[in-house]
Amino acid sequence: MGLIKKRATQEPAGTHSVQTSRDTKNPFCVLDTYSPLKDSQTQLYTALREAVPIIDAAIFKLVRLIGGFKITLDDQNAQEEIAYFLETVQVNGTSYGIHSFISSYFEQLLTFGTAVGEIVTANAQVAALYNAELSCIELQRGDTPLDIKICNTASGTPVPVKYPNLILISLLNPTAGRICGNSLLKGLPFISSVLIKIYNTIGINWDRLGNVRFAVTYKPSNESVDKTFAKQRAMQMAKEWGEAMHGDGVRDFVAVGDVQIKAIGADNQILDSEVPVRQILEQIVAKTGLPPFMLGLTWSSTERMSSQQADVLTSELEAYRRLLNPVIFRICDTFLRLKGCDAKFKIEWDDITLQDEVELSKAKLYNAQADKINAELNILLNGSQI
């Protein structure tokens, strides 16, 4: 498949190494553990996703719901070649296809509020796409408020990248005057810490009260013999009780004298955590923008409410797609220009469908019935008989 004849380009021939990766040539690899982070929120949000599974599930759910896309051009040859490129381009070291790159890019954008990627070229062609670590990147203001310098901090000192036009950056809900975005998880650390305390306390209480422990009390009588051998009898009872409790199968414990056995903690009750946990989860779910049923929460909701939640989620996904469009445009535009083609193209996303198959089938049935009624009315109006 050939394209229009290549035109002269200013891109130097040869291979460009990834500009935003760590320096793996350092023999003192232990020093690589040092990350010159300017903002510790990256570590905070990573730990937050690991500690609260519903947050992690919400991020992956949004990544999957964003859907796929295709590129359309008027030139058929260019259409086939860019489609092949999007399906086979190498992504990082183990994946292929632009959808793999966009998924990792979008996940980073939601988690940290800032996503950084890179177009890697070789022999004046797009060879790969790379998702950069934020710990290796530092954004600095340039000479003007509209100028941003992209620096690599893997060596410990910020060094501006040589080809900033190959770097892809997206910001989520950026604050005015700042050069970084805001994470989708912003505002959740506090209430998530309360949720973790509740779960941790539930575990401790069940360990204390759920695992029944027994108190065996031996009261010797006033006889001199019992008082003399009280210690030996108590030790013998402890041994026999331990063998009865930890042995295989069910075993009986037999003792002589005034022996009382009581369960420790059986009379206490664990606090009901359903109401506070639900209140916290409502805050988390509201922040993600997903309907509760998509996260496995069986909260009561009417059919109309579910439909409205689906409509709101659709608008959320459309907003996320608008953030990703410039990134996809830069990748495709760079590929076509390096091929010597300046044809215009469009990004067409797949339709967002949040309804189940039953509802879709009903909608098709209703449309078919409406078409049939319209056809019958047209025949009647024309004076014909059915």
C-alpha cells in the first residue's frame, strides 16, 4: 500500500530513543529507586486504588466504557495504511495497537489528573508509542505563560527533552494558572481513610469476638489436699483442654471439682457498619460518575432512575472523549505527515450503548411496528385497500 510521494521533512533520519523513560544504563541500579517527585499525590492515589477496590474497579470500568474509534479519510490507500498502523503499532514493550496506548493513557489521566505519552520515531517514521512514568517527568513554565517545558528527571536533574513536539500531554480539570491536572480521585483520600478504618476495625472485632475463646476456671475446695495440688491440677486441666480444642475432630473435656467454662466475647455485639459504609460509598460513587449497579452495588433504584443515570454517564464519556481527541489527532497527523500525506481525516468513535440486549430488542421491535403502521397509513391515504 503506497501513499502520496513523500515530501521533504525536517525530521532527522535514524532512530530516536524514548525521551521520557528511566536511564537503565546506570550500573548502580539501587539509585533508580529515588524518584524526584514534586507532588506526592501520585503515590497517594496509587495507594488509594490499591486500598479501596471499588475505586480501582471504577477506573477500569471507565476505561472500558470509553469505547473504540476509527479514522476515516477520503483517500482509500491512506485509509488502509493508517488502519493497519493503528492496529499494529508497538506500544511500550509488550503491547500493540493504539487502543492499548489510549487505555493506559486514559487510566493515567483519571488516576493522576495528568497523562504523558510519547511518539517514538525511527528512520523518519512512527515506530512506537510510549506511556511515560510521571515520576520521570517534570513540567516547567517557559518564558511566557503559554510556554511549557517538558523535562526528564530520571537522572535527578531536570533536562528538557530534545523533541518536545513528539510528547503528548493531557490534563484533567486543570486549575487556572497551574500546569497540571486534578485527579478524578481528588477529595476521596479523607473519606477513604474512614472507610479503611471501619473495615480494619471489623476485621479486628471479628478476630476478637468471632473466633470464640474460652475461660476455664478451677476453684479448689477448702480441703488441704485440693489446696496443695491446685497448681498441678490446673496445669493438667490446661493441657487436656488444649488437646480437646486443637485436636482432630470433636473431643470432650472431663474435669473433677468446681470447674467453670465461659465463652469470652460471646455476649458482646459488633457495631452495625452498613449505614456508615453506605454513606461513604455513596460519596465515592458520586465522584466516579458511574451508576451504583455498574460497581456491583445493589441499591434500590427505579427503571427511570437507571435510565437517567445512563444518560448522565453518556455525557461524562463524551467529555472524556473530547480530552482524548487531540492526542489521537497528533498521533495520526504525525504518521501521515511523515508518510508525506497531508490528507484530512476524522476521528469517529463507536456509539455509546449502556442499555442491555433486551431493551435494544424492544426498541427495534417498536421501530418495526411503527414503520409497519406508517406504511399501512400511506396505503390508506392513497385510496388502496390493505
